[in-house]
Amino acid sequence: MVEQFGSQTAIVTLKELGINCWAARRFVEGGSRCDRFMLCNYPERETCRAIDAEIAYLQEQRTKLLASAEKVGQTIKILENMLENRHVT
């Protein structure tokens, strides 16, 4: 038995809870992630947004890491130039 109260609230039985994911974060939005995603039996459900949220999160992390790696590379070049200049003078 599932009883829906508005768009954000539902009362479910223990049986229904065991059959479907009722974690609030399966409707993830705005940068949040479902902490049960890797253990979930229902990520393929149309109502689940955990896969989309995980992809978006990982893409954002990749972008941050690439930017960080570029900064490190620039710093290394600056330091190498400093070493070269030190040996010249």
C-alpha cells in the first residue's frame, strides 16, 4: 500500500519499502548525490535520478582535477625557469 500526500510525501508499507527505493535522494537535484547508488537495486527506474546526478558529479570532479593539474603544470614550469635563471647568474 502506497499513499501519496502531495508531490513530496508518501507513506509506504515495509513490504513496499523493500521493493522500491523511497530514499529522498533518489530524486537528487542541484549537485546532491545518492549515497546508496552503488548498493541500489533500482537505479534503472525512470523516477531515479541517481545515475544522472552521479555522472554530473563525476564530470564536475574531472573538470576540477584537470584545472588543478594545469595549475600544477604551470607552477612546475615557473619553478624550472627559476632554477635555470639561478644557474645562469
